[in-house]
Amino acid sequence: MLQAEEVTKTFISNKKEITALERVHLTIHQEEFVSLLGPSGSGKSTFLRLVAGLESKSGGSIRLNGVEIEGAGRDRGVVFQQYSLLPWLHAWENVAFALKKTMGLSAAQKKEIAYHFLELVGLKGFENHYPVQMSGGMQQRVAIARALVYRPKLLLMDEPFGALDAQTRRDMQDLLMKIWAEEKCSVLFVTHDVDEAIYLSDRVYVLSAHPGRIAKELTIEMRKPRDWNDMLTEQFLHYKREIVSELERQKSLQKQALEA
């Protein structure tokens, strides 16, 4: 579904060229959940923004269903760590706002669709609440509903649960699994949390740092849907050891490069 080949991204900082991503190859199949892990500065969020069309790549190719990505599009939904809800709008209005440019839908139909997706994310009964009246987890549910409302082919999520407490984060992970199964979209998920990546993903990519390259690709061959008892299995712990070992290796290489 998504195919990235030889993707490079450079920036100019203090009149010096900095390579954030170098020759990245990455694939996401239809209805697949893929996570990106890596040290700080490995380019995880930068890559997601390239796929979202929010930044331009310096080289290479990123194609969605065979079509080169040249900018933002409604075939991709994006959820960031910050909810970015409009504080003067009710929850349903924040969701319906994403349908503003959708032709052929009446105001009543847009409201009905917004209500449906708020119910999907577990917010039935909170449609008329303002963001300030909602917890962080509830606001992130609104943001997810907004990203899903026009049924994108690919959902892009950049540390969406990073600001939440542990229990809320766990609840949101289970909710995301439910939504993914029902909506049958593909997901590219950026996280720093190894357990989260294994629990949610079909495959995990680990990026190196400075510049970001694919250092490791790991297929998570565990049953779905998963539950939290799976985190205690030897299979889960095996994947965790592999990923943590690679992350530690990348951090060591990063330290050596900085000291050189």
C-alpha cells in the first residue's frame, strides 16, 4: 500500500547541511499496522511528516497505492501527540470540521457522521462537550475520530499517547486496536515505547540516528487481537530483547559519533 524507496531528507542549520533521513526503504501493506522506533533524532517524526505530505523529501520516492505523494491529502489521516482541537467548538463540531470541504453532504449528514465516529471512539454522550470539559484521553479520542471521519486509507500517528498517564495510555492502545480492526485501514505509528510497538504492531522498524536509516525490521508473529497477558509471554519478551538490543546499539553508535 505504502512504498518508500531511497527516501532522503536534508535540512540546512547554521549554514550546514544536516541529513535527517538517508536512503530509507519501508513498506506498509493493506490493513497492516507498522511502528517506527528509534533514538531521538533518528527521523521518525520527519518520515511520518513526509508521508503525510506536510514536508517535502530531498530525494527518493514515497508512493501510496502506486501514486507519488506530493502533498497532504484526504487519503491520509494524521494524529499528533498534541490534540489541536478548536476550543470554541463542541466535540462533534471538531470532528465534523474535517468534513468542511466534503461536497454533497448536508450539515445534518455531517453531524450524523461525526456522532458515529465519536461513538466509535467511545465518546457517545459527550458530543456536545467542549475540549476544556474533557480529559486528555477524551480529547485524543476526539482527535482520532476527526482523523478517521473521512475514512483515510492510511492513518498516521505520531506519539499519540505520549502525554497520557499509564492507565489511559493502555485504554487508548486497546481502543486503537478495536478501531483498526473495524475500519480496516493501514497504520504507521511512531513511538518511543518498545512494549507499545510490540503490542500494537504487525511489523516494527528500528531507525538508526544521524542520519536515520532502517537498522532493523522485525515481524511480530503473535495472535491478534492481543491482550495484556501476552506481554508476559516468552515470545513477547524475545521481541522486546531484540528491539532493546538494537536500540542500545544505535545509542552507542550515536555516542561514539558525537565523541569523534
